[in-house]
Amino acid sequence: MSLIKRAPAPAHAPSPLVQSSHAPPAPAAAPPPTPIATARSEMQLPENLQHIAQGLSQRLNSTMSGTARHLYRSQLLALVDGEARGALTEAGVTPTADLLRMITREVMDDLLGLGPIQILVDDPTVSEIMVNGPEQIWVERSGKLVETDSKFRNNDHVMEIINRIVEPLGRRIDVSSPMVDARLPDGSRVNAIIPPCSLLGPVITIRKFSKNPLTVEQLVGFGSFTAEMAEFLRACVDSKLNIVVSGGTGSGKTTLLNMLSSFIPDGERIVTIEDAAELKLNQRHVVPLESRPRDNEGNEPILIRDLVINALRMRPERIIIGECRGKEALDMLQAMNTGHDGSLTTLHANTPRDALSRLETMSMMAGLDLPVRVIREQIASAIDLIVQQTRLRDGKRKVTHITEVQGMEGDKIVLQDVFLFEEKGVSPEGGVLGAMKPTGTRPKFYERLVSSGNALPPHIFGDAMRGRF
């Protein structure tokens, strides 16, 4: 059954944000209490009792090793409960079940979890967490940034949590190496930067990802793109076109790349290459590779470019690069031009034309001193399609362009939009109004779709194409 038939009708579909880790929010007409507000008001200790949890945490932290805490979790839980009862009684406070639960959770999060941000990591409605020093913790929810009232005790407390994240991965962060990329056990991406590079203390940014990636039907229902666009993209992936997903930070590129990857037929050998493993593919024949920074022993880093070169020796049928950001761009283009069709990648760019400029610039970084025209010919020959993902002013994430790379005309690469998002204004609530429409142009590679068994009905490309196939 086609995606057009399976997907819900756009006219009746809700239009929340395309987010990386949660289901659509409730309709705006009757918003429920925000989950963070609920968590903070119902689950956070009153300020006058915070010192009890902090004292317990500091005392147990100083007397127990990390290994002991994890080996004896059940005993630790009982110990914390008993200590909390004693501390409350000593402070003249009745140890109710609610107070004990709050203190126990806060202490256990501090001993075994990520301290005051653990409750935010566990909140499925939070898609990003930003710690700006010990005093400020912000989150992204429904595409909007909201400041929470959670806090760390001091800079040392933040550093303790950062080290708890990076040490199991063999990474390090200190004055000589003040930046680090890491990931949580659930795959969420973590970046940390500390003084002297950060001027307000240790900073943590956590990009969360859903355990169950959003499906194409969900994204169509959310209003990220139409069912016709989804059917077109499915045909392009199945026909082994090389596709670049471009967009700004937080625009939903990885979510879209995951969705496109789901269209790859099961059984094909897929090699994924990422800085921090984020892609979640359901196919059986997947080989995930991850770059490695310089480690604690001083071993040389393994770069994305090294992995791309190595992947070519692994007999891949598809190469998926999580993000193209440097010298590896030229190696990726050469792979696409030498028989590795159907490759996918993302990069940062604001428009499809900007995406080509970035590819050109990154290819020059390889240091081979190639003429600009040669690089552009490589790009025009390798890339078939650019999918532009945009985060709109109201926080909604949409595919705003699906653009074909048609080849060279003189010294310029020719682009042709196949689908476009037309903005029509702003709603009274502040939302961006608009519609995604076909441009009425049939792509030049349409014959490749047909020869691969992916012929599409004319109406997908607009009414102007009826009778012209």
C-alpha cells in the first residue's frame, strides 16, 4: 500500500512540531500543565528542606565509590530512605511518604544519575537540555526554550556530572582538553565545554532522541511534509538516489535522515558513520561506525574522513554519514561517483543553494588544490536531491524544499525545486501559515524511478503534470 493511502489526510491532521523524541503535544485550545512545571511543583523538595537531600548526597558521595553504589543499588535505596527519615525527624519534620519519595529520588539521582537534570532526561516531552553553569538550566519543549528552576550546587557539582558521563566512554575533559562530545546510554548526544573556554562555568548540552524513531506516517500527521512528498522521497531512496538533508541546528535533520533510512530495503549492507551514534535503523544488515577523539592515553583521533575511506573497503551498498562537516565531503562525493549510489548525509545550510556552497567549501578543505569547476562537477554528478529541513519562527519543523540537482550549465550548478513550502502569513496565535505544494515540474531523474519500479502518479508533481507523462 502506498504512503499516500496509509498516511492520515493532511486536512484533518494535527500540526505539532517534528521533534526528535516525543509524540505531538495536546491541542493549543486547552493546554495541560507543562510537564516541567508539574515535575517541579509536585516532585521537588521545598527550598527549606533542600539542605537535607544535599547533605545526604555529599556525605554518601564522599564515603562510597561509584562501583559500590551501582553494585548495591537496593541496599543504597534502603540506606537513603533510613537516612532521610532520620534527617527529617531531627529537623522536626514529619517524614511523610511524599517527602521521603522526593528526598530519595533527589539523592539517588545525585548518586547514580545526572543529578538535578536526571528528571529532565526522564521527561519524554523535553527534547533538549542546556546547562549554563550551575545556576541556569534550560530545556526545549514543543520547539520553545523554557528556563527551569533546577540548579546545581556549584561548578564542582556540574563537573562531577560531566565526568560521570564521559569517563565510561574513555573520554576526558580538563583544562588541557576543555571540550568533549559524548553520549548517554540511551543514545542522546552530549556536548560539554568548561573553563577557560566557557566564561560562566561548565556548560552541558544534551540532545535527546526517542527510543522509537518517528515514523513517516507520524511526521506526515505532524505536518512536517505531505503524503505526496513522503511517497516521492520513498521512491527516491528505493531507487538509490544520493540525497543530502540540509538545515540549521535543531531543525530536525537527524529525525528526517532516520525516516529516509527506513525506506532502504532490508538486506542491503548499510554502513553508518557518525561522530556520536544517533541513527537508529531497523534493517538487519547495518554496520555502525563512530569517530573517536584523542583518548586519555594520547592515541590519535579517528576522524569521519578516516571512517569514510575505510567504509569503501567494507563492500557497502549504502553509506550514511550522520553529518558532513569537513574534509570528508570530498571522499563522500567520490564514493557517490564511483558506484555507491543511494548514499545519504546531512549538513548545515539554510537553503539548497547554500548546501552546495558548503559542500564546495568543505571539499576544498581536503587540500588537494582542485579547480572550483572540477569540484562543482563532482557535486553535480554525485548529488541527486537536496531536502531542506527548516525550523520556522514559531518552532515548527517542516521540509521547505525538495530540490533536484540537474547538472552543470556553464560554471553553475542548476537546481530545480520539485516541492516548495509557501508561507502565507501568521495566525492570531503566532503560528506560521503556509502550505507545501509541488511546483508542477517532473524531475529529470524520473526515468530512474520508473526503471527501478517506482513510477509515481502524475498528480504527485501537481495538476500541471496531468496528461504529460
